[in-house]
Amino acid sequence: MDVIEDGRLADGPAVREFEAAFSDYCEATHGVAVANGTAALTTALRAIGIGPGDVVVTTPLSFVATANAVRLVGATPVFADVDPERYTLDPAAVRATIEDCGGEVDCLLPVHLYGLPAPMDELGAIAEEYDVPIVEDAAQAHGAELDGRRVGSLGDVACFSFYPTKNATTGEGGMIVTDDEDVADRARRYLNHGRTDSHVHESVGHNLRMTSIAAAIGGAQLRRLPRYTAARRRAAERYTEALEATPSVLAPIEPAGARHVYHQYTVRTPDRDGFRNYLESNGVDTGVYYPTPIHRQPAYDRAAILPVAEQATEEVCSIPVHPGLSAAEVEQIATLLGEYEP
């Protein structure tokens, strides 16, 4: 009720409180709340100076918003292939892609896909070598860690989504986190029509503000996030244990030093259709994220050949891992996984 009684339904105290709490959670200095995850990406890219004529190396295996954001600021997304087990950007492929571009790229945009951090040490070394910033797409990875550091603190700026299906939600919403005060200031101006004072607009911007009600929901969700994450990890551990008896279905990996938060529990099997039919005939819903890599979408250049991503989109399948599952439901799914025969 406090947020309603305050009367400031946009950009009020609840927004500032949520920004501070979430940036602190991510071990970053500044948080900038926005209307959604796509707004976070476009605003962050603009804030670090990415625009027309620039080239951004990113992944073909993500929701299309990752690449769309690059195009929406006038830049060109160039896709590098993914690691066959991690499904995030493969550093060797990133380096090869940069070399194919003659070394002339302007930003790296890795995605922490399904809740698993991308290999940021290797990507960071490449970014340093070519003197380009890294924007983390952490829309699926709230609370994920790499070597004890949370995603959101591993690049120059990071972007989160609070869409209803994410590990934490505000209904719709997003957040930019960064240690760079200038980037945060530019982001704040852009999301509020370039405003620096009540009637002063120093630049052209947009209306991408988060509402105070959404921020209040976000604060409550953030307090629950450790519990939600623990539930996801318990379910994932049980599924992985069950899949030891099912060699035809590969469980997701958790590399040394990484802490997976399982936005999706994504397995891989050559007989995906048979596996999905088996689970769904036993009352377990499944999903495919994503059935078509971005570079094969009609809106993008279909000429690129990225065999690892293309093969993955034919074999990956996600099963329920959300924190609303009861212990009995988790056990039911685990039993089905252990009994599956292609």
C-alpha cells in the first residue's frame, strides 16, 4: 500500500529502492530500472555508445530480443557459434568471428543462457585484447555465479529481465547494472526522454521507465529469490541424478566454478520428439528453447553457417523446474526421466 499512498506511480522511491537492492545483489554499483528486458538491452547499448555502423558479436542461441536490441540501436549483430555443452558463446568461435570481421568489432554481447554463466574469463580476455566492452544479457540468470562472482558484475554493463517466466518477475520489467557512473547516468537520461531536470531535456530519449508498483513487486521477489533458486537447484539435482540411468538424454552441465540457477532445465537428445511425446503422454509439459537459431530467422541473414547452434536447436528440450513444483511432482518427473527408453 505504501507505493500507492506515495502517489508517485513512476520513478518514485520504490524504484530507487529496488535499483539499489538489485544492484547490490549483483555486486554492482549502479542499478537502472526499465520497462522490460529489451529496453534494458537497447538502453545499455546506447549508454556505452553502440549505434549505427557498429558491429556487435553475439549468440544465435537466445530469444530474438538479444539480436533485435542490437539492430534497434542501428548496429549490426554478427553471430558466433556456441559451445556444444554449455550452449553459451564459444570463445574460440568468438575469436574466429572477430578475425573474419578483420578485427573491427565494437562490443561483445554474451547470453547467460538457461541460467548458466557464459565463460566470462575467456570472453573478457578477448574483449580486453580487442579493446571492446562486454554487455551481459543476464535475462535468464538472476543470481547465477562464476568463481564466486554474480552475473551482472562480470562485464561492463549487464541487463536483466523481469518477465513473468523469469527467475524473478515484476510482471514486466528490466534492470541495467553497472559500475560505470557515466553509463548509468546516460541510461537514466535515455529512458526518460533525455531529461536531466523537470523541464530540461539534454538529449533525445524514450519513455522506458519502470512503474513504482512493478518495483515494489520486484523488491518482494528479490527477497524470495534465494528460496526460489534453492528450489530450482534441488529439482535440477534430482533430475540429473535420475538421468544417470538414461544415457540417451544428456543432462545440463554445471562447469567447475559456475553456479547454475536453472531458468530452464534443458536436456539434449537426438530423439527429441520421442522424448517429448513420452513425457507429455505422462502429464509433463515440455518446451524447446529455441527451435530456430536467430541467424535462421526470416528477419536475419540466413547465410551464416553455425553448425553447433543449429544442431542444438534440433535436440534441446526443457522440462519443468520452476519453484512452484511440489516435492511429489519433482519426484514424478525424476522417475519418468530414469525410466525413459528411446
